[in-house]
Amino acid sequence: MKIFQIANIAVTTAFLLMGMATDTQGDLPESLWVSGGPSAGTTICDRSKPCESFAIALGVLATSASGGSINALNAGNYGPFTVTESCTIDGTGTFAGVIVDSSFSGNACEINGGSPVVLRNLTFEGNGTSTGVAINFVSGNQLIIENCVINGFSQAIQVGNFSGALIISNTVISNCSTGIILGDNTGMVAQLSNVSILNMGSGILTAGATVNIMNCVITQCASVGVAGSGELGSCVVSCTDSLFTVNGTAVESGNRCHMYLSNNDFYDNETTLEVSGSGIFLSANNNRVGSSGSSTPSTSGIQLQ
């Protein structure tokens, strides 16, 4: 269990350090409001005169104190937006959607600076035919995604090649070609908890980031549920207390990638584990496998119980 404790300590320490960097902001937060109702259309964005889109509210926020919040007053489609300031965008209590049509090929949400940025209780809908990206984390120190739904995009969440932190919790990602793509910078740390990824081409792909997957469900990924490689650095992925079922390959450890597995369930996958290059699996010997196909673990790597 020491290897898992070390991995978790490293991830926790990284998040704490990044959090300390953002606690020094002295500006007071400002609450702005958007509405899908007839009262919308202003650029004041207060509760009595809300804006009609997230993009307009973010423009107002950019001229005021950093660290504010944008809240949805009622149900609506609030359109694609780009974030460059530290803020919270919150749809709690209603349906706050970013809904695009089949011709959309851009980013429904682009994070390009600001730390932290929090996306909470939002629905990103690509209608199953969009070739775009739901959330593109281009730059910034910390992105937090809470209680969101992402459906029907080419890519659900894309992360660039830079150092930072991605924290996703209580979120459902479905019907996309790829769920989460993490770039090849080993300074990126991602933590997923209580995330469901279903009916995808590929679930989670990392090319060097440190990824901690906890209490997640990854199912019906035709190609692979989780895959990592470290061609330009090193790749560390920890999967604990999660369910992998009905995937092509449940977990794949590629070149220079270490996969840590503890207390997971693997059922009805065509291939449970796959290794390529110098990738290895390390197990706490408490995983369960049933009704799955082939498995090609590294000889130095894994024992499943």
C-alpha cells in the first residue's frame, strides 16, 4: 500500500500548493446574473437586470474585480464562452445550458487564464453530432468542474500542454468520441472523483500527466477506458474504488507509464489490461475481475484478486 500512499500524498500536496497560490487574491468577489427570460438583454448583469449570456457577463466581469461569480437566474441556453479571469460560473437550481448544433466546431467553453475557474452545475450539449470541444482548458493554474453534464461532443474535455490542476467531481460525460484528453506536460495534475464516463470511443487519455481516478464508473468505451503513455516524460495514473465494464480495453499502460490499481472492479471488458512498451501495472492485490476477455500484464506488474 506504500506506493498508493506516496502517489496520493504527491497529488494532494500539488493541489494544496496550487490552492495556496490562489488564496492571496485580495479583490472582493462580485455576483453577476444571467437569464434566459424576457428580462435579459442588458449589460448590467445584476439580479434585476440580468445578461442574456455567459459571454456578456464575463465581459462585464473583466472590467471589475477578479474572482467574481456568474449565476443563472433561470433555465436557458447561455451560449459558448471564453474565460480569462478567475471566476465561478454556477447554474445551481436551474438548467444552465450551453447547447450547440451540428455545425458547431469550436469550443463551447474555453479556459484561457484565470485561477481558479469553477464550472458548477452546467450542462454542455453537443447533440451527438458536434465536431467541437465542450471544455478546452488552454491555460491557467486550476480548473474545477463540479456537478456538470457533458454530452454529444467530439471531445468532452481537452487539456493543453502546460502545468496546472484539473479537478472534476460528480460529473457525467457521455456520447463523445473522447472523454478527457490530457496533454504531454508532466506538470499537469488531474483528480477525478465520482465521475461517470459512458458510451465513448475512448474515456481518459493522458500523455504525461499525473492522474488520480477515484470512485468513478467507466463503461462502454469502444476503444479504451483509461490509457496512458509518457513519451515526453513520465506518466502516473492511480485508479481506486472504480468500476470498469463493457469496454474494449479497460486500462492500457503505454510506454513509460505506471498504472496503480487498488480496489477496482473489472467486468465484461473485451481486454482487462493491456501493456505496451515499458508500461507497467502495480496492484494492491485487491482488484476483482469477472467475465472479461484477455489480459496482457507486464511480468513485473500486476496480480489481480
